[in-house]
Amino acid sequence: MDKSLLIQQIKMSIYKEFWEFRKSIVGVPLVVGAIFLAVFIFEMFTLNQYQQTRMVSSIEQINAEGMQASVTQMSLASVFGTFLVISFFIQAYYALSCLYDERRDKSVFFWRSMPVSDGQTIGVKLLMAALLIPAVSIMIASILSIVAMLVMSIIGLISSNFNVSDIWSLFVGGHTLSSFLSAGYGLILYALWLFPLIAWLMLASAYAKKSPFLIAVIPLVLLSITEVLLSLVFSYQTWEIATKIATYLSITPDSRDVFMVLDSHRASSIMPINFFIEVLHHRISLFALLIGSAFIFASYWVRKNSVR
């Protein structure tokens, strides 16, 4: 197949996925961001004289002590973290729906009549679920952060208490732009980390006849119950697979992650965003990627052989 035609097919497939799930992929983060921004603007414009003085004093102290990077990146980490949590639920919803919905409404027969292979379809849906959905959320979070800084600058121009240069010193001195780049690199690691889970949910979506959520959850519940029964009734030392899965997918870094990051000799300069990037580095494993690849291949096989 001609390379330009293949690229065009992939682009059109991505547009199709965005169009079908635009309300959840774009709409939900936009609504949440609009609410956060509206609350922030309202609070900023309703500050009294004393509150403005306290804020100006805090900003000046941060700049004077050279703490811009620490404070700014803590703020950005909280914003990005909030939107990544929102993105996670959107990713799970999309992965559970993308292959199931097209079979339920019979649109799969139309799309399979198009010159697009099953492998390409699965690949595009995986790209959407693992990378593009969180990328949209982080992009909205980045725009929200910049707009919030502009709002503070506008208030600084209106009010004689604010010094706009202090505000932008906080923005520039906090290495905000480099944080955005770090977040972009972190998204790739985030996608690799969640790849096994996304692949499992897509397999459930491809296989399920009624409820893909139950198909995805029930085997994990049965696995946990089986391991507990084996350990209690037969005093059998299990592999603790369910516990290992929960540990792998845990958002909170455990003591082993913290030790490995601190042992990298970068603890003195590491920032919140970079810290979680380091944690993801230690979480991602070749075994998990191989398991995810097996799930994706199974999703492809089920879609190819179950729909005629």
C-alpha cells in the first residue's frame, strides 16, 4: 500500500474516533477546565484589599527566595494530576466501548466494508485510548494554566497592588515551559504504563456480548478469590498475581519506587512532575508490555473472527 494513502487512512480513522467520542474525550475535560477557570477568575476578582496584599507578599517572597520552580511545579503537578485522573476514567470508558459499541449498533459492518484492515483499526483505537485521550486532557490543562497566569496579569494591570513583573517572574523562573515539555514526555511513559490495562479493557470490549465492564472485572475478582482460598484452605503460597496487578496500577508510589528514585542521585533537584516520570520509569516492565501485546493480539483475533 502507498505510504501516503496509509497515513491518510490513519488520520481519517483518528478523526472518526474523535468525532464519535468527542463529548467524552474533549467535552468532559473542557467542562471541568471551564469550571475551574470560572471559579479561579471569580475568586481573583473578588479578593479584598487584605487578601491582595497577602498574595503579593507571598509572590514577592517566593521570587526573593528563588522558590519559583518548586511552587510553580507543585501547582502544575496538581493541575496535571487532576486532569490525568479525569483522563483515566475517559480512557477506561473508551477502551470498554470502542469495539463493543460498533458491534452493538452494527456499524462494524459498514466500517469493515471500507479499505481499512482490522489490524489498523485496533492500532488506531489503541493509540486513541493509550496516548491521544490523555494528550487532549493535558493540553487543556496546559491552556488552563496559561490562561490563569494571564488572568493574574490582567488583575495586576488593573490593581495597583500587583506587580505584573513579579507574576511573570514566577512563571518564567518556575520553568513552566520546560514542565510542559516534561509532561509531554511523561505522557509517553504514562501510555506505556497503562498499556496492559488498556489492552485488557479492549479485549473485554471485543469479546463482550452484553456488558464489557463485567467481562473485564469478573476474571480479576475470581482470580483474587481463588488466590485467597488457596492460601487460606490449603496453606498454599500463591503468586499473589492480583496483588501484583494492584501494585503495578497503583497511582501512589510505594517505598521501593521512592528509594529507587532517591538512589538515582537526582533527589536534590527533582521536581514533582519529574519525580512521577522517574516512578513511571521504574514501574514499566518488559513483562507487562508483553502481556499487553498478547491482549492486543487477542483483541485483533476476536474482532477479525467474530464479525463476519
